[in-house]
Amino acid sequence: RYYKFPSYLRRVAIMDAVGQVRSFVTRFEAWRSGDRKHLHAKPPRLTSSTKTFPSLYGSQCARINADASHAFIKVRQHNDWVWMGFRLKG
């Protein structure tokens, strides 16, 4: 389904999911043991929405041209991974 999915993005997605589950387990165990701010507090929920974004490391998924006027980011477009350019301001 995700042909040629970059390994660094795959690792980021896996580690993010592991971190979310670890956090949930810690919060759930604390709730279960009675460590709550309010007596009738609801149990924590495991959500799939993390609102996290991967870092763009080195030349693997981000590049800046020689005069620093454009940045190129590797994105998935039309079932392939391509470099897309963006103008930089400032």
C-alpha cells in the first residue's frame, strides 16, 4: 500500500505509537491504583490522534539550495516519493 515508504519515517511512526501506548499504560495504572486528582475521575483513554510530526533530518527528507532561497521536502505524491520545492522567506 505504501510503496517505497522511507525507513526513517516508518521508525518515527512506530516509536511514536510505542510512546503513546506506554504513556496510556502508565496513566491507566496510576488511575487504577487510585492516584487521581478527583475522586470520580474517568479513566484515561488511548487515542489514535497524536498531533505529532516527524523531524526532517539532514538530506534524507529535507534539503536547502545553495543560496537558501528554497527548501525541498520529500513528500508522497501520486503513489511515489518526490522532492517538492518551497520558497523560503526571511
